[in-house]
Amino acid sequence: MDRRQFLIHSSFLTAGLATPLKNLWGRTTGNFTPLRRNVGYFTERGGTIGWLAADDGMVIIDSQFPETAKNCLNGLRNRSDHPLDLLINTHHHGDHTSGNPVFKGVAEKMVAHENVPMLMAQSAEEGEGNQESAYPTTTFAERWQMDVGDETVHAHHFGPAHTSGDAVIYFEKANVVHTGDLVFNRMNPYTDRPAGASIQNWIKVLQSIEEEYPADVQYIFGHGKSDFGVTGGKQDITVMRNYLAALVEHVQQGLEQGKSREEITSVEVLTGFEEFLYADFWTLPDNLNLVYEELTQS
Ligand SMILES: [Zn+2]
């Protein structure tokens, strides 16, 4: 496959929409992009993987799927021979954790928010997750950190948002943050209410992120519309927060005007956010219905 084709495919994959297409072009070995100070990201299929590959330490954030997790690990071996110190899962969803078995016995530590093992078990029971999986064994409630070589890696939980077990990972010296699925860059985001998601609290969580990290942090996002990509700056966090706030405002206004649930939620594109990707697997009405349920406690 030539580079142009590969980039087109990669951007589909980045958007997380590739599942039905996954076998059309056979094997790839993914796409590595260095960002700052031995930290970068990897895209192939599923949620964006973040990595640190240095002479004195190695970290992988999220694991996509077994095949792509192997490609990621093999590719990083060209950058560092150091054993894998850490695998961190930003949350439990299958496109971020199905590759975990590849790292079992390989990663020194497997870390996630304390709700993640339970949520992974729940998904496996419902047949949504990978039946044969490897659960994080080191968990935390709010804040966790570890020195890896000359880098300090932080994991922070700011409360329920995309799920009830979201972690934000901060490479302090590199000044890079992986948001997991707290940011779908210019995409209507999937919201997992059965796993404890809250759109209203998600807005507060994004505000906490904007306040917590330096203004010049480089962000890695779980997913992104292809022409916006899976990295960005503080302004992109604000766009995501404004989008969620607009969802809440739309439903609130509809309720005040006495409109029916059907009238309020039958919208294909949110005004002011026309550049967003509204994918079929999780629609704008899906999110508006969740906001409706949050606001009416139904
Ligand atoms: Zn997710």
C-alpha cells in the first residue's frame, strides 16, 4: 500500500470508524508520530495509543486490539530496548483495552482508575468486551504518579464523564497529556451512561483539565475527525466543552418551551457545530436523549 492510501486509511482508523473496513487492506504496521521528548502517539485501529520510548523507560497508554498492540510494541522496539515499565488504560472500552493481553507479563505495571476492572468485567459479561482480557492490577481513585526514567507520569481522575473510570495521563517533563475519550476532536462523542457517564459532569471535567495543565500542553485525544486529527491544544478542549454545553443548552431550552422529547432530540446537526463529525454508530439524538434523561431524571 502506498503512503497516500495508507494515510487515508489511517485517518479512517483514527476516527474509530474502521471496524467494518478492517479486513479490506490487510496488515499494516500502524503510524508512529513523535511529539516531544521521547513521547508520541500511535494510530492504527481503535483509540489513539500514547507512548514514551526512552533509553531509561517505556510507557504505553491504551492497547487498541491484540494485532495492533503487537505492531505498536514492535515499532517502539526500534526506539528503545528498555523493558515496558507501564501500561495505563485511559478507560475500559474495548477499543482501548482489547490489546491488554499482549502486555500481560510484559508490562511491569498495568494501571487504571479503580472502576476499570469492574467495568471491563461487566462488558465481558455482556459480550461487548474481549472475552480473554488482562485487567489492570494497579488502580487509583483520584491521583497516581510514577517516575519512569527521567520522566514523571501522572494519572488523574476528575469524576464521571465519558465513563465512570476515565483517567487523564500527563507526561510532566514532555508536557504532553493523553485525554483518552474525554475528547473526541470535532466528533459527536460516544457517551456510556450504563458505565456511569454524565454529560453535565463531563463539562466540569473538561474545565478541570483546562485548569490543571499548563496552557502550552500538547494533547493527544482518544479519537478525532480525520481533518482535525488526534492531537491539539487547550483551545480544542474548549471546543469540546462548548459542544457538550450546547447539547445541554439545547435540551434545556426545549424543556422550557414545553417541547416533547421527540421534538427536542430529533436533530441531525447542532447549530454552531456544523464542522463536527456526526457518525452513525452514535448519533446526535443519542446524546440529546442522554441529556434529556439527565435533566429530567428519567
Ligand atoms: Zn471510549
